[in-house]
Amino acid sequence: MSVSPSLTSLRAFATVGQCLSFTEGANRLGVTQSAVSRQIRQLESVLDIALFRRIGNSVELTEIGAVLHERLSGAFDQIEDAVLEARATVPRQKLTILAPPTFASLWLSHRLVSFRHRFPDLDLSLHFSRDDNVRFDCEIRFGDEPHPRQSSTRLMVEQHIAVCAPDLWADPVRLRKSCLLYVLDRAYRLPTWDNWLASTQHDLSDLPENAMEFATLNMVTQAAINGAGLAVIDRNMIESELASGALVQIDPVVVSGPYGYWLDISSERQAHSRVVHFARWLQKAVGDGGRSGVASEIG
């Protein structure tokens, strides 16, 4: 019984035959050059014919290779057309997520372009508050422990640092006249400054005596960027501002936890492909940030 060539080796041959370069073919296929070379050798061995002539650092198709390449190119074009037609018949899916406004606006929004590129056929509906008329596929939750009755994956732990605008930190006179910026929770200041000050060896005389209070962390972040004062902010939420230099860290002290962000998925939603795709993408996005590890806890 004759052995049929693998589809992988045929695809490798068709790609290399189109660009006449093993290196470029490997780049187009997203594999190594050695992997492409191995597939071509396997195909030539199965067919017992030479498909390429190696001339120095370049290659060209043999006569038989040129005939096979022409037929295969048309076949792969038909396969691609068939896949596109099949996708066109599938209704678009919508992923509905509940997330805290801070996480959504300061962290998730910066990465949604990546999500759109990865899943162009998946619509995203992002909500900040619960609604009895909406069935959520998953929830990103702020807390300090896993959900007892759902699959809970800890995405990140808060990493509080003290920051301000670079020009403010460089001007001691102006700094003394500015403010410490606070986030309010039900009319009370969150203890982020108290916790940070308890951990630092910084000379407190350098810090302003005045204070300003805001309803959201997003408002505090914008005020800090605009030079209104100093703020203690979760480093995960201001990665882009730190990278661009819009904010600078004024002290190496980092106060971790105990709170962080969790991805909760109910048992009936865990098998849905759109939820699986989002969960994997989200955990990879967190891991790519290099700020904190990802640990799973199943309730």
C-alpha cells in the first residue's frame, strides 16, 4: 500500500514553492526553517521525486515540482474559500462580561485591540454593573479570595506604588504646594496612602500636607498625570502611563495585596467556546505584562 503525503508537508511545499525560499516559507507558516526543510524532505521521500533544485542559497522548482505546485495551489485556494464560506454562515457570537470600572478603563481597555485582532468574529459587551435582564458569560471581580461556587482564576494582585507627574517631582517648591490624592469609597478615604507610608522609609517632609479626594481611581490617575499631586495607585493599572513617562514612581516601595482581580466563570458557562477563548486570552495578557503570576483556584 502506498503512503500518502501529509497535508502539513503539502502545505509546506506549496508555501515554499510560491516564494522559492525556505526562510520566507517558514516565516509565512510561523515555524522554523528546519521544520519546513524536514517536511519537504519527507514529501520528496514519500513521492520518491525531487521537487526543488538547490542552487547555492536559492532554490527553484523542478519540472515535476512546478506541475505539482500549480495543482496544489489551486487546491489550497479552494480549501481557503470553503473555510471562509463556512465561517460566513456561522452567526456572530457575543461575549458579555461584568467588570469593575477601574479594571475595565485602566487595564482592559488598553488591550482590547489585541482581543479584536485575535477574535475578529466575536463581539464584546462590557458592563460595569449587574442587570437582571443581562446574562453574563463571566465576571472580573475585585476581591481577596476565590468565589466559593464558581471557577475562580486570580488574574493579579494589587501592587501599590507612589507616583506623580515627572515635572512635579522635579520641582520641590511646587511639590510642597500640591496635594496627596485619595480615592473615596462611600465617603471614606481608601487607606492606600496610610498603608504605603507605613512601609516606606521616604522623608515625609518632602510630601505635601494638602489633600484632594476623588470618587474613582480613574479621576485620581488623571489628576496625577496633570500634576495636581501625588497618588498611590495599583501599578497594574498604570503600566502604559509609567512606560510613557506620564507618571513616575517616586519611591521603590511596593505594597502588595491583599486584594486583586479574579475571573469568575459559572459551571454552565465554562464549556462555551467564547468564554474559553476569552479566559485564555485574558490570562495570557496578564502573563505578558510580567507584573504578577496567575494562579487558579476552583471553587
